[in-house]
Amino acid sequence: MSQPTALAGGSAAQPQAEPQPPTQTKVQPQPHAGAQAAPRASTVEIVVPVYNEERVLAASVRRLHAYLLATFPYRFTITVADNASTDATWQVASELSAELPGVRAVHLDQKGRGRALRHVWSRSEADVVSYMDVDLSTGLDAFLPLVAPLLSGHSDLAIGSRLHRGSAVVRGPKREFISRTYNLMLRTTMAARFSDAQCGFKAARTDVVKALLDAVEDQTWFFDTELLLLAERSGLRIHEVPVDWVDDPDSRVDIVRTVRDDLKGMWRVARKTLSGATRLPVPPRVQQAQLPPAMKWQLSSFAVIGVVSTLAYLALYLILRQLSPAVLANGIALFATAIANTAANRRFTFGVTGTRDALKHQVEGGIAFLIGLVLSTATLALVRVAAPGASHLVELAALVGANALSTVVRFLLLRVWVFHPGRHSGR
């Protein structure tokens, strides 16, 4: 890890105090107290990582500092982390640390946003650490909702999400497409449950971050994603906040290189996950967690309906197989039992009654039917190749395995999408 070549610290005096002269010191300054009385002695450190940002740095830090003084009810420190700028960024950062109480500047000899965050967060004495992009593309009104669940102990990490339904986002179609594609890849290939890995507006409890940092390898743009994936795999709670976000037209991010590095990072994390290297200590509250009561009932009901549906499918398949080819018999049996399965789960597992949206639910549940059809058809093809002339019972045994996998997919699809209460709560 690169060591800082210099650190300039602002005074911890009240806003009315005279500006202090710049100093070169490695002593962490005390967080600055906001204008409002802090309800308790909680502290937050906000890191602004910068590289060649002399043009916007001063205005952004002054705006952030003024906003926090006027509205933020906790003690705070703003740390400008200059990672190897070649322009006058470090000079501007040093001047700001001398001018504004509660602002400090750190200079590193190597580039990398992840490297800058790692350096500052690992040495922080605040209760919560955070960071935001220097352009302040994310509306500052979301900052208190971002850190409040961390200070209360409710959550472990928090992220601003531009893909949250409550967010207001202004950006071009190219950036929109890239962002949504990247986050979709994370959800489908890495099973990520958070919605926006790239938004430059994140926070975490300091003790949590320090426990995770040794396992995070990336030093640049994938640092955020890797941290979140490791946190999620460790059972930590990630809170999401909708944000107002306006795209910075002057962004100098190399999109092609960033995408390439992100794909490499995803592969690295996936490899570590398979080897068990991402199993970090799990908090006691996660170890003691139990399934919610609704989930217990849904699993029981779904299992009973699944057993009945499977028996009906097997019987129907054996009857049709005497009259038609295996693929046709499988398709008809699967289609008939899928309709009955969706209707039964709608009524008994998820408690949806009445005829409203019944057809819509059947159409959406049809996706699970198509998944099952593809899996079972592929299974029959494999049986035909591996064991030509296999008996109907051998075919049936292979189909049972394929349907077991499609059953898991069906439950997840019905629970998180088709019958999810959030889809109907706004009606």
C-alpha cells in the first residue's frame, strides 16, 4: 500500500474561529462539530477521492462543508484524498484544509480510487466512513438517510442507488445502458442483491470496513463492487437509499478499460467464492437469524403443492408417452401441471384470491414453465445421446432431476416477482 507523502489537517474549532495556518502532520484531526447540536458523540468521515480535479475541487468542498454545517446533526470530517494528481489539486486541497475547520487533505503517490479509500478508511477513527465523488453528482439531501442506519446500528453498509424506483436520475442513454447492464450482470452471475454497485455515494460502519479491507484486492474502480460482494457473502446488511443524480458531462472515466477491469474483478471474486476464500466472520445477529414466519409457511405450502404437481406430472407423462414422443409428452404434461401449480400457489402459498390479475399471474408464471421445459427437453436430449433406447422409466428418472431444479427456480420467481407484495402495494 502506498504511504501518503503529506497530510494537511484542518482545525477542529467552531465555525466562527479564525482560519488556522496550514500544517504538515500525521495526527488525525478531531471531527468538526456541525451548527446543530449533535444528539450523541457519533462521528462521520467523508472522503472525497480526487485525481487532477483542480478546477472543481474548491467549489465542491466548500459546498459540501457549508451543507454539512447547516444541516448535518453529527460531527464530521471531510478528507480530500489526492491520489497522485499531476496538476494543482494537492495545492488546492492543502489550502482548503487550512481554510475550513474539519477539512483535511491526504496525498498518495499512486493512482486508484480504491487505494485512496483503503488508505483513509483503514486509519479512520470515526464511527462511520463514507465517500462521494468530487463532482457531487448525487444530491446531498440523501447523505443523512445514507449514514443514519449505520449510526443507529441497523445496517452495516449503505449505498446510494440510481436504479431505485424512488430515484431521480438525469444521464445520457450510453451511461444508462452501461450501468444497467453491469448491475444486471452482477445480479445474474454473482447473485448480488444490491441494485447499484457503481454510484459514487457509499458509507459503512468503520469496524465493518476494517474487517473487510484485507480481503478486498482491487485498488481502482472495482473496489466498491468487491467490497459489497464480500459484505453480502458475509451476511452483512446493506441499506439502499434512492438518490437524485445528475450525470457529469466532464467525466473522464475510461469506460472500456473500466468494464474490462470490472469483468476481471468479477471473475476473481467468483473464483474466491467457489474456493471458500470469501467466508469472512459472520456477525452474531446473522448467525441467530431465522426464516420469517411468512417464509416458513410459503415453503411448506409450496412443497406440498410441488409434490402433488410432480405426481400429477409423472402420471400424465407416462400416459402420454404411450401415445406420443417423449418431447411432446413432456411438453403437454409440464404445461398442464404448470397451470394448476401456479393457480394453487396463487391461492394457498401467497394468499392471492379473486380473479383480478389471475391471467397475468398465469402468463408470468409461464416463464417458470418455459424454464422447466428447456431444462427437461435438454435432459431428454442428453439421455438420448448417452443411452440410446433407454426405457421410459429412465427418461422419467432424468426428468425428475430436471424438474427439481426448475422447482427451485419457480419458487424464487413466484416469491420475488409474480406474487411479490411490493408490486401491488401502490394500487
